[in-house]
Amino acid sequence: MSARVFNALFICTGNSARSVMAECALNRWGRGKFRAFSAGSHPKGEVNPMTLRVLRELNYDTAGLRSKNWDEFARSDAPQLDFVFTVCDQAAGEVCPVWPGQPITAHWGVSDPAAFAGDDEARRRFFLRVYTELENRIKLFVSLPVESLDRFVLERRLREIGANRRSDGGGD
């Protein structure tokens, strides 16, 4: 008998950087326990090229990554979500769709790497710093005994993981 796989959705306004990086990180670190997706309230329509560069440098397969609307995950044929995380302050303040199944939600806001101004190398380092911040939170998340915690405790733990953050106001 196999263990249950939990579905998680990472949301940001543009779904071009932060949410995509978080999706990749959870799929790597939560393999076998979690399946991650990402979406945006106002998707850019393409993944930021620097996001793709950094993810490739970190040995991710970026072939299937795309910028998509969060409405895809509110449809009846969408995967049932167990967790929904907002990773930008702008998306956290928006009215989200009604997610079937009442997933646990948390805000894990991080700086918007797409808004960072600088030369290519400075931008790459900033994207990598944001990825690392998300990855550290995800590693804490996947270490939680999700199956044995009640909803209230799990919600509190997820808020604590996201509490140490910077406000950015932007939407990748």
C-alpha cells in the first residue's frame, strides 16, 4: 500500500519566477510525498528566461514549465489541492478562486526577482537567492509529519515557515 501524495499549488501574480521555482523545488524535495504545481492570477504567458536559466543550472528539467492561470486549478477536473501557497504579497491580497476540497493555505512571500534591476550576473545571483529562500522553506515543509498533524497545528506551522519574509509588493 503506497503513501498518499499531497498536491500543493504555488501562486504568484505573473507565474513566471517565484511560483515556478517553488513548484520545481517541492517536486524535487517532496518527491513521493508531494506533487507541486504553480499558477498566477494574471500570468505573464511565459516563464521568465532567468528563472529557466537558474533552474537549468540547478539541474532541473525545464521542458514542461509554463505560465498558467490559477483558474486551471479551480476546475472540476483539476487535481484536488491539499495546500495552496501564495509567494508574493500582491497575489496574497487578491480574491482567490474557490479551491475544491478546502486546501490549507499559507503566505510565503519572497522578493520579486523579475523586478530586480542589474546586469545579467547580478540578476542571476538574485534569482538564485530567491530560489534558495523558497527551497529552505520547502525543506522545512517536507520534513513536517503532515499525515499526523491536525489541521490547526499544520496551518500554524506553515504560517511560521512563511513568517520570516520580506514585503515586495510586486508580482513576478
